[in-house]
Amino acid sequence: MKTASITSSISRNAGGLFESVRRLHQSLAELGGIEVAVLGLQDKHTTEDLHNWAPLIPEAFSVMGPSQFGYSPTLSTRLGHSDVEILHTHGIWQFPSAAVLAWHKKTSKPYMVSPHGMLDYWAVRNSKLKKGIALVLYERQHLQKAACIRALCEAEANAIRNFGLENPICIIPNGIDLPAQQNGTPPQPPPWKGVIENDQNILFYLGRLHPKKGIVNLLKAWNHQMKLQSLSNGKWALAIAGWDQNGHELELKRLATKLQVPWRDIRDYNPAPRVSATDQHLELLFLGPQFGEHKVACYHNCDALILPSFSEGLPLVVLEAWAYSKPVLMTSQCNLPEGFSANAAFSIAPTVEGIAEGLGCLFGAPNADLRTMGARGRKLVNERFDWPSIAQALKDVYQWVLGSGPKPSCVFD
């Protein structure tokens, strides 16, 4: 069975999709009986990140015009000469959707689509005009003609139906690789070492710095809770890691200054630290993007993770935090209700009041209870989110679409 997957980026530029799409296809290739090709668009990190796909060798195609659209004639040419039996689009709203649709019209061969949360109500309304134009030109047809649409969870399947799509849907989550249990000193110090007090606990955020992530409400809730709980002041610090999108990081820094939350961008730590209030404990750190061993160090050394998003598909950062035995604060929009059922996460609403209430629960919990929550999270991902079984489920769907296998139990009409 010859397959190819198309994604707008095969580098860290894709954020969480880089990890999830990469590990899914590496796991698919390990199953045997399937040829796996990966096609993507070139960006500034493509060359340095290609080795992470081994033993796969993705193909990257040059982009003409605005990078947000990703127009690539060479990608279209490559598809025109391809002999794959089934394509799989990861992510929507960009040129790869149009290229896959054109390939299907030319060859009549089937394809699948994984929206990765991009059809959720909040996501569709964001940049509504641009997405409306894309729907008219190519995206609605691309979605409607898919042989099957992959949802990461039941909530995403409902969002796909609410969008008006009637295709068969398979529910196959993201997976996670369990790191070895860490005994003794972590392999690398965290980026905040030497910047904050040694006895301060770290609440970690990792992801895009984008309005849909709810970080504005997080900062307001943080400020409110710190004023209410003077005993917590100085005990916890909030570390925000991620890549800026459309200047949102600067907006967050200006808000922190307005709220008089003591903050520092650790990228400015040497030689001249940039601090908004030097006579107080630092409460807020901006870390910038964290990848590879630097990200691992953050997970090893933080005390909890928070994701106050308005909209998600199935966030890999939550699975990663649980894999490192960390408790999580997250909204129901993160679509991981298993975490609440397993008592591995605090449930928060994506409002200032809801986040503040969750922070209060976190601050008031004994460290032993937080460690127990983290252990439950690790057990959960070990049992429910391992990559080999997820890859096998997707291979079964491919075979069903191609008429060479029975309808899998994960597929719903």
C-alpha cells in the first residue's frame, strides 16, 4: 500500500503538528506492508529539522507568494507524477488542500483529511473572511470529497458534523512517547535556573502565543489570584514558552506591565536583564520557543502545566506533560475529558474567573497531591495514547478506504 501525507510544514514551524504528524508516520512505517511518503512546504527551519524524521525522508517544496497560503507549483507537479494509492492532508485552509483536490479530480483516487482542530467553532470564526474565501475557492470541496475525515476526539467529530460535513469520520487520537522515569538530577538545567528563587514552583505554558490560547485571561487571573493569596506570592512563577504569532507576545508583555506583574524575558538575561520590578519575586517569565533537549528540561523541572485555550484539537503538550508525570490545568475545549475522569487535571473555564479558581486549587494543593495527579496522567497516556496502536488504527482505515479491509470500529458514518 503506497501512501503519502501532505502538510504545510515539516519543521518546528508547524508547532504541535510537527511532533504529532512526524511520530504518526514514523510509527506507520514501522508496521510493515505500507510505503509512507511525506510532502511539505519549505520554511526557515526545514533543513535543520529534516533529520528528526528518520528513517523517513520528507520532501519539501518551495513556496511562491505569501507564506500564509503556501502556493507551491512544484508540489502540484510532484503529485501529478505520483503513483500513491491514497493521500492524507494534515491541516487545512492552505494551498496543500487545493493541490490534493486537484490530484483527486485528475486521478479519482481517494484521500483523507485530518483537520487537527481547524474546524472547531472558535477556529473557523478566527480570520473568518480569509477562510470564507478559501471555502468558496477550494476548501469546501476538499473537505466534502474526502473519503474519510479523521477526528482526534469525539468533540472534534461533533465539530466536523456541525460544520455540515457528512463524510465518514474516524476517531483516532494523537499519541505520545513515554520518556524514561527520571531518577536523580535531570540531564539539563531548565532555562529559568538562576533567574528565579530556587524554592519557587513553576507553572509551565507551552504553545503558540496566539489569542485563542487564552493567555490574556491567564495573566489577568494570575494577577488576581496573587493579590488574593499573599501566602502564594513568591511561591509560584508562571513560565510562558512558545513562538510569537502576529505580535501577541508584545501584547502579553504590555499587559503584564500594566497589571504590575513582575516579569522578565530570559532571552534578555545576559548581559542586561529586563525586569519590570526588581524589588519583588519574579512571577512571570517569557522563555521563547523551546525544542528538543531544552523542551525536555522544561518538562522535567516544571511543577504543573496550564493550557487555558478557547479551542484545541487534541493538544500534544498535555499528553507530553502527563508523560513527564506533571499535573495539568486545562479547559474542556482541550478535548481530553479522560484527564478529568482520571483525576490527572484541574478543570478550568477559559475565563478570568475560571482560570483564577483553578490557580487557587493548584496553589492550595500539597506537593504530594500534585505528584499523585501527575502519576495518574502518566498511567493514562501509557494505556490510551501509545503510537503503535494509533498507527495501526490509521493503517486499518487506509485499507478500508481502498477496499482491501473491513470497516474499522473507529469509523462512524
